[in-house]
Amino acid sequence: MTTISWKLLNEALVRSCSVPYEALRQLCDAPTDALLTADLDQRLRVDAALDALGSAARQDVAGCTHTVLRHTLLDLKRAAHHHDVRKVRALLAKATSAGVRLPAGVTTAADTVITAAENVLSSEQLHKVLMSSKKRERECLGKIARDQGVDSAVLAASVPAAKAIRKLSTDCAMSAKQLARAHRTALGYVIRSATRSVPFSALCAIAPSQLSHASLHSDETLAPTSVHTIARWNVYAMAQIFSAMKKDFGFIATLPVLVNPDALSEHGHCALPRCSVEYLGHVGDRDLAVYREERRVVDSNGLFGKVMALAASAPQNHEYTCEQLAAELSARTGLSKAQTKCIVLDAIRISALVVPTLDLSPSTAVSEQPIVTHLARGSDKAVSAARLIARIAEECNAVASISDFDRRHTQILDLAHHLDSLRRLVDPSIPMFHTHVYEDGVGKESTIPSSIADSCTALDWEALSDLVDLLDVRQAERALFEEFVSAKFPRGEICHDVPALVNSFVAEVLTPLRQIDIEAVDENDLKSTASLPLGKAWEWIRARRRFLAHVAALRSNAAGPVDIRDLLIDHRPLVQSRRYPLRSLNAYVQQGDKAKIVINRTLGGPGFPWSRFAHAMPDSATRAWSELSDYASDAGVKLVELTAGKVVSNLNAHPATYPTTLLIPGHPRKTTRASDIRLADTHLAYCASSGRLQLFDAHGTELLPAYMGYITDRGLPLSTQALMLLAPPMHCSLDFFPRTNSEITHQARLMLGDAVLARESWIFPTSTTFMNIPCLLEEALVWWRSFSRYQGLPECGVLRTFDAHGVVGKGQFYNSQIMGTITNLIRALRNAHYGCVIEEFFPLVGESGVAQEHIVTGTRSLKEGI
């Protein structure tokens, strides 16, 4: 075996925020920050004076025999302990009026307390300062939103949010509640549009990029120029509508109908695999859907068997339409046309027949053709549907070309009206859609600066690969799959019925496994857990847990950054027990200081980053996929795109990627290319020399499945998830946050050589610290500034809260000089019931630059004979 070193793919991508970071700096209120800092300093002086008063009273009370004086000293000591300045002032006045002569030291200390307290801002003064700062912030937000086109860009995602931002920028009259909501909304979008935390959209453009070693002037802006937007319809909405059309013969009469291409005849019966979708509506801005895979069996000689045979008997190069099939069935059986239409609908329902035009595939999910052509030949309501679909597609395209807020608003309202009209025409019971159009911002091709290219070239990709292998939570499932196959086909025997094997693994292992929380299982119980009866899956779980615990312990005790590479050495025998002929890792990196890069995440298989944007950058995507295919060919394997059921999201809509697609039974497909491979035509075996399962085509070439969609694997059909286990690990969480305990934990930066893997962080447990946040906002502001200084927290950072399972949520940016971010942070801390973590905001963005993230791909191939 010859080892080939890691190489960087020449093609890359760069993600750039639409709002310059300098615009965010305009929100900073330095005078208010200075005033509050001075106030905090003064409060600390008061605290020090109170401590001195308490000490002086404690000393003098010990030998005091005068009853009244003794009681006064005790009261002063208690008041000082409770930091009650008002009480101190009252006691001093009472002693003076009563003629009680206090010791000189106590009198001096009490006077110091009162004098210092006079310069502390009162709650009323703090409230006035805060309201004044927020008013200035609102005015600045409105200007930024207007100047940077944030309000117009947000229209595609949320019309109500965009209108609120627009009102803020046009100084419309609003109630205090509406004003506060608009302020929060605008601030959230501006921050996310300037700090890279907004999803891909018109607010965060993507552009093709290529590696270059040419120098780039340090202060040159790296943002891609001439950003344009591409708008498509909301696939989630259209997929629901098309699914509902299948239940109404009036819509599908003129649509072509075919026999289920995956139907399998066996012993007088016909097995019908299908992958359906249950739509669950939306929660917030997330559309929810669940895939259901099932296998129905019908009598080959029964009614549905005869319908399938009739559909298959269509003349060569001709497909029956649903209406033609129903008419032919009526002519041959003597049943009425009304009866045969119902039979055809039932056959479609159980997937004996399929209507390819209505099953969205990745390459057809955003195209109105040919469904418009077919519907236009049908009934009146089918024609109406065709017109609406064509109008929706046309209006989506128009949205992208309009930047003016009012015109864009009108266009989106028209689009929403037509989409809702289509929904009501097809099935009024479908819930109303919360989004109607999906937008991507795309920039012109650029060149990655030499500094980033050099840093990525120097990156220890092998160590990163080991880290991904160790931390991938699906390694246990890989081990279970390997043992499952080995048990059924011992001594390396070959499985020739891969679909049946996958179905058995899903039913017997994967489904039960998903019913338990592995992370909640104690380490001593891992090996014997009933849900893990096979293989050495527990070794992967144990290794990952111990590694993370080791990392957390070192970071907690480190005075400076911790390099993770030495910690991987003990785990290399395990992580390198599987050998793959081709490895590909997509690293999402940012440029840090002193030539450092920050690795934000690793995500997706070979060529994955281009899939969603290939419609906008076909040349770059084609070059990337071609280069990866060549690497695979050199390694003796073939990359095959893995299907993932019916497309129900824009995240999984993309043109064809690799020349070959692996066709899974029951998964819809629009067309089949000669180079595509049915899963039924593959064979699978466990190879002891490589320590893993290998999938081969009929010619003996190993196939590496590559899932190219953006929906996370846990949201995919289980059969797809099982086949993804045959590919090398591709991504892992880089959230190195240990479960919270009873103590506040400081975590040093985690490094991979010169690359930053995890930012410096402070982890706070669930404790009375957050329960005691003052109710009044101005007092809570004082509490936060005092708490932040005491803990040594950064002035600019990111807050993330833990959920009940110890998983951290999305980051929330804050800056001590932007009052709105601090009030939002305080609100979030009040709800941090399971603890939280604060990370440094790194890397910083230059004053004239924009936040950017570069997506680079490292590849390594091993030439080996199998």
C-alpha cells in the first residue's frame, strides 16, 4: 500500500456577510460604556468602604461596654455586611442626634461610605442612561438596516420581521411593545448579518473560490463583489401540494403513471417498497417532516397485480396517463370509469403505481416543468393549478431581481397569495405556509488569499481526520453494522441481497438503538447494554467519552492553549483500525491573528459544499466534482451519489453531482441514467484487511456513497442513514463543552497545531448565580457588569445555553458597548436553566472588512489492491 499525502482541492467556497463589521461598530455606545464602567468602579469603592466599616465596627464592638454604643456598632456591622448604605446613613444620623459618640475609625469609615455612595448612579439615573442609549441604538439600527438593505433582504424569510425593521428605519409611530420587538428583531438580523451567524441567504452570500499563492494586500476587502440573489419556490410547500394532488384524480388525469420501478415479484406476490413523508408543519422558522419507509405486499394475480401488469404493457416508448390507464382498465374489466379511477388512486396510494412528475427529486425540486405542461391538458382545476404553478415560479424569479423594499414587499405578497390559492385549490386542510420563497446570495468567483491557502496547506489534516473518526457519534453504528453483516456472512462471505440486508439492519438494530439515549448509559454498563448486543460499539463510545473528559481536564487546568494532537496518540490504534481508499474532509475555516486559522466545523462528504449552490455556480461545482472523481478513480473506487427519499426541502435540491447515483428501493427518482446503479445490483462484504464493510458494483469496483444534501443525517430515511455508514466519517461536533457541574469552569483555547479548534470559554453551571439576577433591567445591567468583571469575561463574546441533555444551542453575540446585546443576554441568562457557556468572539474582524468563512477540502487517497 502506498500512502499519498493530503492535498487541497483547488476549488473552494467563501461565505461572506452582507453587512460590514464596521456597521456593527456604529452601534457601540462608548460614552455610556465609560459612564457605566466609572459607575461600577465607584460601586466597588463603596463595597470596599463598607468592608472597611464592617471591620472597624467588629474591632470596636469587642471591648465595648456601653450598651447603646455597642448596639449601634452591631447595627453598623450588619448594615455593612448587607451592603445597605441607606441603613448606614440612618444609623449615623441616629447616633448623632442621640449624642452617641462613635469611635473615630468607625466614623471615618461611615463617612467614606456615604461620600462614595453619593457618586453612584441611582436606579432612576441608570434607567435614563439605558433608555437614552437604546434610543440612539434604535436610530442607528434603522439607518444600518436601510443603508445595507437588511429590511429588504429579510422579506424573503419573514414579512412581519421585515416590516418591523422597516418601521424602525422610517420612524413610524409604534407602541412601546412594538418598538421593543422591532428593536430586537432589527438588532438580531444586523448582528447575524455582520458576524457570520446568519444562514446562507441574501444576507450571507456564497461565492466560488480557488486556491492561490499570489499575495493579497492586507487591507484589501475580501468580500466577493457583484453579489446577486437567486430565488426559488419553497420546496416544502410545493412538495405538500404535489403529494395532495395524488389523492385527486382531477389533477393527475393527464400525468404519466408508471409501475413502481422497485416492485419485486416473489412467489406469486409482489413486494412494493416505498418511502413516504409525513409533514408536521413548522416550529419557528423550521419546517418539519418525517420519512416513513415501508414494504407492502400485494397478490401478483390480484386486482393491483393486474393494474400493474396493465400499466407495464403500455406501447414501447409510451407511458399511460392516469386517465388512459383508468379507461383501459375499464375496457378490460367492464368496471365503470369512476370505479377504475378509484382503483388507480388506490394503486398510487400503496405505491403499486408511481407518478414521477409529482415526486420531487433533487434535480427537479425547483422546476415547474414538466408538471405545468401535463396539468395544462387536464380538467379546469388542473389548468388552474398549472397557471398558478407557472405564476409562482415566475414570481419567485422576479423576487430576486427586486431590491426596492415596497416593490419587493408587493411581489412577495402576490407570491404568497398565489401559493395560498394553490393550497386552497388542491387541499384546504394543508396548514398555511410561513415562508414562500427561498433565496441564495451568490458572488462572483474570487481567489483565496495566500495566507489562508498556506495555513490550510500546512494544516495537520491527518490529525484532523483522526479527530473526526474518534468524535463521530455514528462510529458505534458502523461497528454494529459491521458485526451484523459478519454474523450473517462469516469469513468474509459476500451478501448479494443488499436491500434485504439493509432493511434487516434497520429493523433489528438501528431502529431499537434510536429508542435509547446512549449518552445517558453509564460507562460500566455500555458493553452489556441490551440495545448494544453486537460488536465493539461500546469501545467507540467509551473512547470518545474518555477523550473528551481528558481534553476538558487539560483545558481547565491549562495556563495557555492546549494542543490536541498529543492526546490523539493513545486512540490511533482504534481510529485507524478502518482504512479507506479515499478520504475527503470539508473544513469551514476563518482567518485568525498571527497566521492562525479557526476551524469552525467539518461537514459533509466529497463535494458536498457545492451541491446546494451548483445551480448558481455550475462551473465551479463541475470542476470540484470532476477533481474528486479523478481522485476516487486513482484510488480504485467510484463515488456514487446517495439518494435520500423524496425531496421536501430546498436544502436537498441540487442538480446531478456525480455520474452515478445509487438507487435505493422505494425512493422516488425522476429519470434513470445508464450509469446509475440499483442497490439490488450491488454486493456487500466485510473486508478484514481494511477493517470495514465494502460495497461493490457488478464489475467488482468499490462504491463510496456520498450523500449530497444539507439536511442532517438524523432527518433522513433510515435506509439512507444505514448506507451512509459505508462511507468514511465526515463530520463531528467541535463543541468541546463538558457537562456542567457545580463549579464555574474556564476552558483554554484548543489547538490543532497552529489552527484553533475551540475558542476560550467559560462554563457556568445551573446555580443561584443566575437565579439572583435583579428583576429591574437597570439593576440587572449593574449585576452583569460586576459579574463579568469578576469572572474576567471578554467584553465581546458569544453566549450559548445548555438544554436538558447537555447540548449547547446557537450562539448569541454580545458586546459590552452595545446595550441591546447586553439586555438580550440578560434575558437569555434568566432562562439558562441548565447552565450556559460564554466563548470569546474570535477571530476579530478588521475595521474595513466583513466576516468571512472559507470552505476548503482536503483529500487523501490510498492506492491499494483489494
